[in-house]
Amino acid sequence: MSSAGGSQPLWLLLLPSPPWEITPSSVRSSYASTISQVLRKAADTSSSFSTVTILDVAIPCDASNALEPFYYSSLQNLLGQLYKLICLLCAENSIDVQYGNDVDVRVLLFKEAKIQGPFKDTVQVVEDDASVGPLVSLRRLACCGRPWQRVCSTDRDDGEILLQLFLRLRNEAFDGSKGEIVIERFPPEPSYSASISLKTPATDDRVIREHHNAVAVGGTFDHLHVGHKLLLSMTALVLNSNVQPGVKVERSLIVGITGDKLLENKKFCQHLQDWHQRQAAVQSFLLAFLVVNEPLQNFSSTMNEKKEGSLGRIVMNSLPSDLVIEYVEIFDAFGPTVTNESISALVLSGETRAGGKAVNEKRAEKQWTSLDIFEVDVLDSAEVDPATSDYGTQDFQNKLSSTEIRRKLAKKSGTAD
């Protein structure tokens, strides 16, 4: 599921509150049928218009468990299970770049609206006092001005309450000035049973009480897939979002992106995206996830082509909320983590754990403070239930591999060896 630029169909799927306990089976039983139907329709649109449909999947998150303190593992589990399910459903429905019907899925989080009783019409909106995302209120999501052409929901009681509240808030904000929007409801899961709120975090959940104003992440980010999206999402969530209106807090999210020269020996290198393409895909995703409450056009972008030491090109997005996103070309395993002392946290995948240790050893040599290391679980097929998935686990793994995406592109173009 790659990211692509240009003018594309833009859809929104509103999902009701997650199940009480987040497990592969509970997430599948709650959402699989709805997501699968929406994915198939979006894939048909991609195929018909020879483009990639963008599907924003918005799901409520219990703000009391998410922000103060910030429960890292709970949010990672929710995002990870959703992205895993989406990946599985795309594989099951043959939705992929090789078929010309790819769908670019981006999972967004918003603060759960408080419903007075599970199936009543009276809903209180959780107001969002923070000036920055990614966790914003439903009101801010509805009023962000993103030009969704179609809003999808699940045709069950809590789904309908959420949809009607979203539309009411949107209409109040724009008074019809945003034009017509297609509304479509999809049948719910046959086995669905109502559950209202996210489970209280486990006692071993990692709690983040320190506010990190400079967070770093690194990778190749070739043909952006769901594993990359989970990594980038968790990086954005580690970044301090507890910023009060009118209070100036300078924050930086720094993304190290491997330079082209280090990738020349990769398999199917003729289908490798160059640095600018990979940077643009990361930027598109991060702005969509992190800047829900600011119009996407309200940022300035600068480009520095000068190469200095271990760093190369730098693109900077400066946002009105005093957030600067830096995309830095890197030529080694350290990048800006050993040149920028202000960085206080590093987000990495579990398979690159040793890299975090090496970074802190380098910083110790400079007598700098060690980085707080946050690991993101590697999405794999270990928890795929054979009773609900009738295809090989290799099909699932192939959806999470940039190499496999390039192989499929090579096969499609007739350039595979």
C-alpha cells in the first residue's frame, strides 16, 4: 500500500470505538467486514481512474488513557492491529500495486466522544484545548477542511451516532460551503457485539511522562508501506503535543532518510524510488497524520541541497504550531542523532534495537544525554489466525517488504530477472 502524489480520490472511513480488549481476533470481528467492503470499493476506483485512492481511516481513542500520562504500548497495539488487519484484507482481496488497484490507507486517531449511554442520541463532544495533533477532538477532525469526497461508516448504532455527529459538526463549521460529499454506510460484521471503550492499559504498559520536543526516526522508506506508517505514527505520538494555545514551544520531528548511493546494490534497484520521491511520500503521510487540525497548505517548505559530513539534503516543513519537520538525507547509521544534541528521543523498530544502543554510545563519547529509545513492534504473520485467513503467510509478509514491492513492479513491467 504505497503513497502516491498528485490529485487522487480522498475518502474517509469513520470507525466506532475499538473493542474492550485489543487483540487480532477482536479487531477482526469488530471491523473486518466494513474495512474489506470499503477497501474493495476504493480499489475499484483506483483501477477505474488509474490512480491510487487515499483512504483515511479515523478511529476514536480514549483520551484519558492516551495523553496524561501517555500510554505508548496501548496506542501502538491499537494502530498495529489495525494496520495488520488492513494489510491482511488487502492481501485477501488482491489489492496491490501489481494489480493497478492499490489503496493508500492512513490511520488517524481522534479523541473519543463521550456518549451518554451506548445507543442514545445525546452526545457530548470532547473539546480539544491542544493546538497541535495528532490526537485531536472529533470537532477538529470534522472541521479540518480536508477535501474528502466520500465519507464511509459502518451501519450499526454506534457507527451511525458517530457519523451523524461528524456531519453535524462539519455542517456547523462550513455551512455547506465545502460542497456535496457522498455518504455511504456499509453492513457491520455479523458477529459484532457492542463494546464502548478502550480497555484500561495493562500495568506493564510503558508510560511517557516526559514531553519530548525533539524526536528522531530513520529508515529507507522505499515504497512506503504499513510498517513504515506504524513507525512514523508512533514517532509523531512520542512528540510533545501538550502545548497550550498562545504558548510558544519549539518542537522538531527529524526523519533520517537513507541516501541514494547506499541503496545502489539493493535488489530490483531499477524500481527504487529516489530520495526526493521517498521524502515526498514520508512528508505526505506525516502531514496527514500529524497536522489534522491545521490546513495542509499552511506550512512553508525549504530545501537545502548542501551536503555536510554525514548529512546531505534537508527538507524542512515549518508549521504555524511551532513544529518543524526535518527530512534529512543520511549516509550512515547515526545521521542527526550524533550531530544534533537537542534530540531527546529515538523511535526505531524492534529489529534495529542494536542501532539505538550504538547511537547512545556515540552520544556518551560526546558527553551528551542518552536518547530515550522507543521500540515499534515489527508487524509479522505470527498472530495470523489460519481459521480466518485462507492464504499463505508469505502473502502477508510480502505486503510489508519494500523489496517485494519492487519485485512486483519489476514483474509487472517485464524487467524482473
